[in-house]
Amino acid sequence: MAIGTRTLGELNDVYRAFWEKQNELRDRRLADPSLRQAVMQELAGYQVRGLELRNQETLERLLEKADHFRQTILVEQASRAGRAPKADALQRHIVGIVQQRPSITARQLLKRLHRDQGGELIQEIDDGVVYFTQPDGSEEGRTKRAPSKGLKDRLSRAKKQVNSR
């Protein structure tokens, strides 16, 4: 039915249904403290700037924009969360050592890594730096380096990971 052929009663029903949805949406958005705060700050900014009423956006529009902005941020955060840094080959090796010997100290770990030198993973330990092979899809892998001073932190993370299982 075209708009020109509707009766006033039918138009009233259409508008009533529209505003019922809008009011429900407004109330739901206002119930969210972060959205409410964002909108109230915007409204306060209107007052500070002395913005005329005709140039101000409606409460519903401000809530809609704030909700859209929040959804955009949540999507971005979710996409970044999937890209959390993964443990490198040395860290995985340390976790394996901790699983075998949970009470190992940083000094004992360094001695163990010295024994593992020349193998597939640990290439060399020289001048306080552990050189190791990080698989990258190639046959040789990629050489990475880690300061031996950082082994205590790696060990701590490994113990935390092993104990959380």
C-alpha cells in the first residue's frame, strides 16, 4: 500500500510501531553506563560551546553513534586478540624442560641449554646471548637470539604456564 493511500489511522499505527522500537532501543542503550557517559559528555560539550538546539543532535542519534563507535572498537579488539604473540621455539623448549623438572632454577636451565648446544634448536650460547633456530617453514629455519639474562623471565612464564594446566 503506497503512503498516499494510507488512512490517518494506518499512518498512526506505522509511526507508533516505529517509535516503540526506537524508544526500546534508546532505553536499552541508556542502560549501558559507558554509552550513557559518552552521550552525557557530548551533551555537556554542547552546553559549554553554547550550541543552539537546532544544531544539536538528538539523544537517540548520539546514542546510536556511540553504540556504533563501541561496536567498531570491539570488532577491532577482537581481531587483535587473535593475533596475540605466540611462544617462540626457545620458549616452547623451556616449557618442555619445566614439565620434566618443575623445580629447575634459571642457573640450572642455562646449564641445560649449554648441554643442548649444537643440536637442532640451540645453535650457540655466546657472550650472554642464546642463538637458536626458529622454524619459519624453510629447511634451515631462522636464527634468533635471546639474551641469557632474560632466561629467568622465560623460566617464570614457563612455570606459570605449566602450573596453570
